[in-house]
Amino acid sequence: MIEPIAYQKKLEGKSNAHLISFNDGKDYVVKYFQPGFEKTLPNEWVSYCLARYLGLPIPFARIIDIPQSYSSQIPELAAINSIPYQFALTYIPDCLDGHQVLDIPKIINSDELASIIVFDYWLYNSDRTRKNILLQKAQGNILRLWAIDHAEVFGTYNWQMDEIENLPVGLIKSATHQIIADFIQDEKEFFEQVDIIQKIPIFLIEEIVSMIPDEWGVTKEEKKAMVNALLMRRKKVLPDLIQKFINTIYRPLHDSKKPKTV
């Protein structure tokens, strides 16, 4: 397991995230457990594994264990009542978030964008704000888009059983989804992603959820509820929601750009 070698800084936001350098030569955004945000780490882990399987543009991540002997030497970490295992996301340098980029001329990985929207609707990620996309210069004025921060999938970072069993089935209010949708060329890309999600083996979803560390406090009943929610939403909810997104947001957005006939 990799080991921390240099603490960089605490990052903005409510996720208790810190930028730390490790002995593999990389910097990671490390999220620690914190009271009141008990499902942040499980949400991040399950989202990451599913997103990697689906080929979403997300940075590489891993579960790590930073020794208390190291944390106690860092003032910003010493006060954290740390439990074993943290979630660490590879830091992508030279990026700006969606709030910092006023004009996006072209996205080099536009073929991956539909997958982000469909994924957010599958896991009900209502927190796809402009801060939760990163834009990295690829070449010239062309940008690469990364999706980050899945702490609030399943509705929130501290969901309870009754909430995850009754997730909303309406459109997600997200200006970022509209920004992303503007670069998606064909609405068929949405349903291609739905089809891929519906074909993920059930045992793989169960295995990903089962690998949530016991130290993160997710009960067997809660893990079962996570699996059930994913299976139910991909079959009974996701297709209708994506069609509603296309009808309500995607088509009007693209129709407005078509030249008007006289």
C-alpha cells in the first residue's frame, strides 16, 4: 500500500478532503471519514468502481490507509478522529472547474459526456455542479472534461435506509448537465449508455458493494439496499428518466441551435 510523504493543503468544500503526496510519485485528493457525512466514503467507492467499469472520464482512485502516526504530525489532520481506510482520488493538475471557465470552445472527449449524465441519473447524483467537473487543456483551445466528487449519490452523503429505498424519480436540476449536453452530438448516445448499464452483471454490482470496508460503518442491510436501488433504478426508472431528459432538456437545447427556415 502506498504511503504519504508530504502534506500539501486542505481543499475547499464539505468533503473533508486533503491534498497529499505519496511515495508512488503522485498527489492524491484524500477524503477522510467525518461525522454527519457517514456515507461519503461508501458513496465515492461504489461510484468510482461502477464508473471505471463503464469507462467514464474519472481520475484513478483507490482505498488507502494513512497511519495515525503520520496524521498526528500534521496539524490539519491531527484533529481528525480517523478510522482505518480513506478514499484517495488521483489529483489532476492544471485543471479549472466549471465555474472558472467562462467559455468552453470544444471538448476532446465529447463521446464520453452522455455517460456522465446517465450515470448521475442512475445513482441519483443531485450534486453535479460546475465545481464537480474539471476542465484540462488538451491541445490548443480544446479541453478534456473530468467528472469528480460522487459523495452525494443516492441523494445525500448521510442517507438512511428509508431514503435509499425511495430515491426521487424526477429530473435533476443541474446547469452542468445542460452544459455537458450541449456537446453531445446524438441523443442515441444516451440510450447506448442505458443499455450498457442494464447489462452490468448483478454479481459485479454485489461484489463492488461488498468491498466497502467494514470500518466505514455500512451495515449488511444498507449494502443490500444499495444493490437493490441500483438494480431497480437501472431497469424501472433510468430509461424513462433519460427519455424525459432528452425531451425536456436535450432536444430544446439543440433545436435552438438549428438554423431557422424561412
